[in-house]
Amino acid sequence: MAIKNHPFFIFLFVFYIFMSFSPEIAHAGSYLSTITGGNWVVLQESIGISAMHMQVLRNNKVIMFDRTDFGRSNLSLPDGKCRYKDEAVKPKDCTAHAVLYDIASNTFRPLMVQTDTWCSSGSLDSSGNLIQTGGYKAGEAVIRSFTPCDDDSCDWVELSNQVLWNRRWYASNQLLPDGRIIIVGGRRAFTYEFYPKNPQERDNFTLPFLIHTRDPQEEINLYPFLHLLPDGNLFIFANNRSISLDYKRNKVIKEYPVMPVGDRRNYPCTGSSVLLPLRLTGITNVTDHPEAEVMICGGAQKGAYIKSNYLHIYGQASTTCGRLKVTDPKPEWVMELMPIPRIMNDMLLLPTGDLIIINGATNGSAGWNDAMNPVYNPVLYQPDEDPTRRFVVLSSSKIARLYHSTAALLPDGRILVGGSNPHQGYNMTGKPYPTELSLEAFYLHYLDPQYAYLRPSILTVELSDRAVSYGELFSVTFVCSSYRLDLGVSVTVIAPSFTTHSFGMNQRMVVLNVVSVVQLSMFAYKANVIGPINVNVAPPGYYMMFVVHAGIPSNAVWVNVC
Ligand SMILES: *[C@@H]1O[C@H](CO)[C@@H](O)[C@H](O)[C@H]1NC(C)=O
Ligand SMILES: *[C@@H]1O[C@H](CO)[C@@H](O)[C@H](O)[C@H]1NC(C)=O
Ligand SMILES: *[C@@H]1O[C@H](CO)[C@@H](O)[C@H](O)[C@H]1NC(C)=O
Ligand SMILES: *[C@@H]1O[C@H](CO)[C@@H](O)[C@H](O)[C@H]1NC(C)=O
Ligand SMILES: *[C@@H]1O[C@H](CO)[C@@H](O)[C@H](O)[C@H]1NC(C)=O
Ligand SMILES: *[C@@H]1O[C@H](CO)[C@@H](O)[C@H](O)[C@H]1NC(C)=O
């Protein structure tokens, strides 16, 4: 056979040339013909508290906390510290309600949170410090910070000179392009406000959308879903409706179509929402916007909470997801069916651009003992796959993760899972599902040893001025024992989310524009990459940067985008 002139080989040759000039064109996930189910590992039988809120920090530690009015936890505070202001534990509570977990050593230490953080919200600021807002009773208007440190000296600080204008219980937060944090809603708080505070200026603004989306019996507008859009406005979803808000002028600039099929998506009909990866490939003009698409999955029918809480009837949770291209001139929801119904599902963006839907139950609602039939299987969602192949059911855990459970993406690509407390206090024998103090990690298929030969490993990130600058070229060198140009490489940055009540606040992924990949030596390569085009696409802050080759991500390195 005359190989040279065979049309197939000519095609391959042309294909190869084309691919070599477009390093990102191959879809990251497309190479893996089968997706294995992944593995669960119990990291800790007990961290002493129930991880109700979770935030990964820029020094590879994770802060987790529950609430101070919960009774005594199973972890003592160090140095004889106690909390005296408490209403639940009189006269004093000398146990921790927050821990700092170290990813590399799989160890944790107790932290001292002073006032009640129950059902609160948070966000990292542009310096990578946690700013946590609100909670319950004495904690309802408190602003707290946690600044990561390299030794054991750092702990919670309650700001003495700044408080919230409105009490915030079940609010949501988002870091803004100008470095401020917006805090939206909460129980009986139909307003938004900002951090940091200027004591001279009252910056709490009424948001009628929160009044209109409030259900008189069940609320259903709590923990609203917030996503910062690439035009700088804020997408807000509550109940079954959504808007785009110009928070600088307190003006609703767009109302999107009502999400169809009748399911409700916010607490207590808790589903989850993500902004799908913003793709900057080919976008170089700082005034251009990448396409933005929101995806919301899970939840329950209106009435689910009343039925389960008062009548003990646990109806089936939502089976649907909806995708909305919010940057379209006339966006419409495109609905899809999940393989398993879910309430209280967490949704996390993966370095590959896929999503994992994890935790939750198939029946009932959020709230105390209001859900039945935990879903032990996470589901992978591949947004760019053929619609019939987008969902893949993954391996099951043995631990129920219901109300007050959390999940977060770790810099090594694993998913950290903790919490679950459907009871009024710690109840390790509670029926039907106990309070969980354990921590687990889920290892996705891309961590399987069989893909080790494809896995890139980042050596250095060459930056001008120690940061990834907007619109500026920088380079990432990596090694890979079996690098294949035709399988494509992408460089992605992911903002670590503040996770609670199934919503990852601030979660954000940007796929950067890789302009070229150069081979440096036998196994070393250098990707030349352009930083995010502007602050709306990636607000200044700390991001996990991954190199993804053939659908297999490297470990992340932390980069400061500013
Ligand atoms: C608390 O921790 C101790 C020591 O690890 C353990 O023996 C005990 O069973 C734990 N109690 C609860 C309620 O988890
Ligand atoms: C803003 O905060 C002040 C002080 O707490 C409060 O009196 C006022 O009612 C708040 N405004 C709104 C719109 O809630
Ligand atoms: C959306 O919610 C409103 C208020 O509860 C309700 O009247 C309407 O029927 C809902 N629409 C859909 C499509 O679920
Ligand atoms: C970027 O886009 C704007 C608006 O479309 C245009 O006016 C400008 O010339 C473009 N800049 C470059 C460098 O292409
Ligand atoms: C879950 O919902 C399904 C569908 O409504 C129902 O058949 C089943 O009995 C429910 N399970 C429980 C435990 O209530
Ligand atoms: C734990 O929950 C069970 C019901 O499941 C209840 O009987 C028991 O009193 C609870 N224990 C505590 C300490 O609240």
C-alpha cells in the first residue's frame, strides 16, 4: 500500500499541523475513552466538629467551622480557652467550633471562633484572607477575618470597627472586580451591602427581587446564587428567577426567563449553581467578553419543606439541571435530566472544565431531618460532550452527606468532603442519619495511576512582578513523560469557593489563552499564556493554576492574579 498518498495520512498530517498551532483546540476531556468511577478515602474519622462551612486557603490549608450554639464539640480548645457568651452551653464552652486542616499532612488544629457563625457566608478577599460575615444572634452582624499564616499563630479575628448594616443569616457573598465583597440577602434581609465598610457611608441597598422571590411559607430565596458576570454585573438567582444587577448603581439591568419545570432551587429547596468555565481562548482584546453560562441543578418542588418537616412526607427531589447562556441577547434555559434526583447537591468545577455533582439526597428538603435516601454516588457532568453522554455516575461513598455537608476542590485535584448534620446539635447516634464529624476525599478518574504518564507536573511559573497580570504574557514550564501535542494542553485558574449549604460562593474557573507550547528538553515544555483579560473575568485574588494535558490535570500552584 502506498502509504504516502493515502488520503487518511494526508488528512492526519494536515490535522497535526492544524493542532500544533492551536494547542487548546482538542477538548480536554475527549481523550479518555472510558471514565472510571474514582475512589473514596476516609481521611479522618473525626475532626471533632461538623464541617458546615469550608474554604480552601492559599497556603494549602482548609478552614472549616460549624456553630457555637451547638453544644460541646468533640475537640477541645487549646490553652484552656473557653467561650462564655454562649447561650446553648452554660456557663461556658471550652470546645472548638472551627478547625484548620492541613492538606499535605492530613492533620488539623482547633480554632477559636467567638460568636455564632451558624448558616453564615464568606469569601476570600483579594489578598487571600477569609472574610466571613454574619451568622446567628450575637454573631448575626459580625464581620470576621482569618489571615493564613505559616505557623500555628493565626486564628479568627472579629472586626471591632466594622459590622454589617443588616443581620445576615443564610446570605451569599461574592468578591467583586474592585476588591470589595458584596453580601446579598439572608433571612428577612431583602438588601445587599459591601465589605470593607466605610463607617461614614450607609451602603445597604434594598433589593426588591429578594422580596418578590420570597415564598411566604418556605422562603426559598435564601442563600441566593451569585455569579460575577464578565461584564462586571452580578447574576443573582433565587427560587426560580434570576436577574443581572448593576450593584454600583443599584439597578436591575436584566431579568432572565423563569427557570422552567416548576422546581425551586434555593434553601430550603436547596439545589446548586455554577458559572461554567469562562474560556479566553482566542480573546485578546480587553474589552471583549467571553461567553458566560450558568448551570443550576437539583432542588425540590415548592412545598417540599412543609411536607417533610411537618407531615414526614419526603417527595422526590428535582431531577433537572438548566443551563442559561447569560451573555446571549435572548437567553433561554436549556433543561437536562440528571441520572439521579438530588436535593442539597454540591457542584464543583474541575480543572478539566467538567463538573462534579456530589452530596445530598433523593428525597425531601433541606432542614432538620428533612431529607431521606442519601445519594452516595457523585455524578460527573461534561458540559461539552454529546448530550446523551454528559452525565457519568461515579463510585459511591459509604457516608451520608446531607444537610450541613460540604465539598471543595483541593489543589491536588481531589474533592474534600465533610460535614452533614441534620440534627439540632451534635448527635452521633441520631436517626435516621447521624451528625458526621468525618472527612473524606474523593479521587476522580483523572487521578488514577494508569494516567500518570499523561499527567503534567508544573516546574515553574515565570511571572513579571510575581503576579499573573491582566492581559500580559507569562509562561508555565512543566514536565510530562508522554506529552502529545495533538491531545492539547490547557492552563486554567480556579478560585477556591466558600462552600456552605451546597453553594460554592466565589467559585470561578477561567481557561486561559495558551498562545504556544514549546519543547525545552526531553520531557520539559513551556506554555506561553496570556493572563485573564480583565478584572471582571477574574477579580484580583489567589487562584489555583492547573496545567491540563489530555484531560489529566497537574497539581495546582497558587498564583496571585492582580
Ligand atoms: C470524641 O473523641 C474521643 C477521642 O477521639 C472518642 O473516644 C469519642 O468517641 C468521641 N466522641 C464522640 C461523641 O464522637
Ligand atoms: C440599613 O441599615 C440601617 C442600620 O442598621 C437600618 O436602619 C436600615 O433599615 C437598613 N436599610 C435597609 C434598606 O434595610
Ligand atoms: C416560579 O415561581 C412563582 C412564584 O412562586 C410561581 O408562581 C411560578 O409558577 C413559578 N414558575 C415556574 C415555571 O416554576
Ligand atoms: C478592542 O475592541 C474595541 C471595541 O470593540 C475596539 O474599539 C478596539 O479597537 C479593539 N482593540 C484592539 C487592540 O483590537
Ligand atoms: C422518595 O420519593 C419517591 C418518589 O416520590 C417515593 O416513591 C419514595 O417513597 C420516597 N422515599 C421516601 C423514603 O420517602
Ligand atoms: C439523638 O437523636 C435521637 C433521635 O434520632 C434522639 O432520640 C436523641 O435524644 C438525640 N440525642 C441527643 C443528645 O440529642
